[in-house]
Amino acid sequence: MKQFCLFVIFAVAFPLSLTSLAMNSETNGSSPRSAAESYAKHCASCHGKDGRAKTFKGKRNHSRDLTDRAWQDDASDERIFNAIMNGKRKMPGFSKKLSEQEIDALVSYVRALKK
């Protein structure tokens, strides 16, 4: 009987706690985004959807062409991570808008843009 009671308590409480956690993360804006969503929201206006920086804003700010093979081969993941985190030249830093995990995912996304 004791095991049954514990099972019932766990079966009822566990889903409620997961729902509560999900609701809290959605309401405070800390739910993780996919790399594609983060890129579209924070990067595409300058670097372009395809990463080639052919947007008006990208041309004006001399944004990096993220598809450039030579740059991709030269830049380390750490360098790309730090540029996203802290900004570089006209590019703003995103350390207050994105988690380290989201920035790691963006580094992988940027790597996938290589031609």
C-alpha cells in the first residue's frame, strides 16, 4: 500500500512540476530557441538568411560573409563564440539576450553555412 501511495503522489506531482517549469520558462523568456530561430531573429538582418551579408544593413555595416570558405577555415569556434557573445566592431554582443548554449548552437549553425 505504501508503494502504491508513493506511485500516486509521483504520478500526479511530476507532470504538474514539468508543466510549471515549462510555463515559468515561457513567461520569463528563458526558453531556449533553436539555432535557426536565433539566427533569423538576431543575425539575418545583417548577415542575410543565407549568411552572405548581401542585405542593405549588412552592406552598410560591412558585415562578415559567413559562407566565405577562407574565413571559415581561419576562424576558430572560440573566436566565433566570443564575437557572438561580446560583439565585434559594429556587431553587438548577445551575452544578455542568448544563453551560452544558444550561442554554441549558433556557432554550429554558422559553420553549416560554409560553402
